[in-house]
Amino acid sequence: MKIVLVSIPNLHFFRWTNQLKDSGHEVYWFDISGMSPRVEKISWVQQKVNWKLKINYWGRSFVKKHFPKVYKFVQKYNEKNTALTFEYYLNHIQPDVVHSFALYVSCAPIISVMEKKTNLKWIYSSWGSDLFYFQNFTESLNDIKRVLPRVDYLFTDCKRDYAIAKSYGFTGRFLGVFPGGGGFDLVSMEAFKLPYKKRKIILIKGFQGRSGRVIPVFKAIEKLQNELINYQIVVFGTDVEAFSYLESSVLLGWDNFKAVGKISHVEVLQLMGKSLIYIGNSNSDGMPNTMLEAICMGVFPIQSNPGNATEELIQDGINGLLIEDCEDVTSIEKLILESLYIDFEKINNDLLIRSLDTIIIENKVQAIYKTISDD
């Protein structure tokens, strides 16, 4: 089967794609951003990349950085049309199926093409906030209502989003709930794990931005200096808004508090292997991949529960703690305090962790693609 994958370049997409490496399918990638160079992580895939610009003129990056308004004006005339480029690509490849990852970035820009090619099978993978967040905005909701009736097959990362998809016109075949980036390499992760007695870190995802809500977590921690004095508090992926808050916070003055910006995936796993508790807080998400990785690394999660997605895997007070109101500093403070009295070695996530093994997920995913091929 010829499969054209449509996605922005990111780690989750590369990991999902590599599940198909030995599946026998002929796999192509149309980089919907049009700006990516060839990606060696998926070197076995035939890649349509770096197609967007008509002319990649000298000094373009400088203009983009220092004269954004001028750059935006020039780009209106210097960028190729996404739908037309994609249609030409499809006509050249003649695939059996198109698989789009994320509706607003990889479905909406090509819907006009897919509406014309009604006999071409179309798979859509919903990621994170893809439906839950964007349904609240008129333009995005119009895209959702236009795309979903055309889609033939659906993957989601939580059960919640299947219900949302059906409410907006999806009538195709549901392919199941899977982590957005496929399974996790439990064998390689094992090398990073320390025994619980040697773990001292409370690890926090540092996103504020559009949907992240790390600032309420900071405010809760500020009230717990004495209780947390024997722990190291490490914030990773700290974004501009989070750093801006910390500049006026007492936290940067604590000897046991450290905030870092973007770090590599391996560095995140190394931190998780030294951590007792992981805190992730947002106003919108699907099933958080970082939380799943933390669980695989034996870290106890305190995680927000937007739209009740997280509770599909986390039983509150049993294998994790749920933040029901991402803005409620007092409740977050109480949850952090509660977590300090958990006997981490008695938490049993073994069944959940085994179900997330990359080998198990990969076999299931390959079997599902085969059923599509047989349709």
C-alpha cells in the first residue's frame, strides 16, 4: 500500500512513522510546513520537503527576525500554494491512502484537495488539543466540521476526542486510542532509572503559553518552601512567559530550585530517571505524552485533567493525582503536599507501562494499517 503521511516535522510524528519501517508499505512524507530539510530520523521514507519558497533569497532569515512585517508581506508572493502543491504531489504519487496528523495544520490546508478525491482513503490522527481546544474558535470549528465528514478513519490519543469527532460529523471507522508518537522504548528507558531511594527531584513541565499552566504550579510551590526543602525542584522546557514570571518570584533564590529551557529528549529521560514526582498542568490537552513517559520511568504523576482525558488512565489517588482546576493554586498546593506522603514503591503501573511498550504498539498499528489496505 502506498501511504502519504501529511504532518509538520516533529518528534511524535517521526516516532509514529518509524513504526511502519518494516511493514512492507511504500511510505511518503509531505511536509505540510514546506520548510523542513530532509530528516534522517526517517531516512527510509520518501520525503517531499523544503518546497514552500519560490526563492530562498539571501538574508531571508535576517529579514524575518528584524523586519517581520516586511517579511510577511514578501512571503505572500514568495510562497507556493499548499493545496496546489499537495494536489500535484498526489497526482504524481497516486497513493492508496493519505494520513494527516493534527487537523488544523495537516487536514484543513488540504481539505479542498481531499474533497475532490473522494475515492482516496483518508486517515486523521487527532493530537493533544487538536479538537478539544480548537472547537472553541469559530474559524477552527468550521474547519473541524468540514474535515471530519470527509475523513474515513480516525486515530485519537484519548477516548474523549472520539466522542468530540462524532459530534462534529465523523462517521468513518475509529481505529483506536494510541499515544500520539506511538509506543515507548522501555528497554532503553531502563538505563536511566535510579532506585527510588536515590531519587530527589520533583520535575515540572515549564509551559505557560497558549495552553500550559505552569505559573499556578509555581505559585503553589512558593507556599511550600519548608515542606520541599529536602527535594530538588527542576523545571524543564521553561518558556518565555514562565521565565518572565520567575524573574519576580522568590523561587530563583531557592538553592533547590532550577529552571531550564528546551532540552533534548534524552536529557528529559535522564531527569525523569532521577525524579520521584512529575507535575504537568495545562488547560487543554489529549493524553499527555510527557506524562506517559514519566509513568514509564516510574515517576508519580500529578497531571491536569482537561475534558476528563487524563482520568482515562490515571485513577486519582491510586496511580497518580489529578488537577481538576488548572488555575486553582490552593488545590495544586494540596496535591503536591499529598504526593510527598506517597509510598512510590507500592504504586503499580506495570500493566499500563507494558501496554505502552513500543513493540506492542507497533504490532497493533501495523495490523490496523493492514486492515485499511484490505478495505
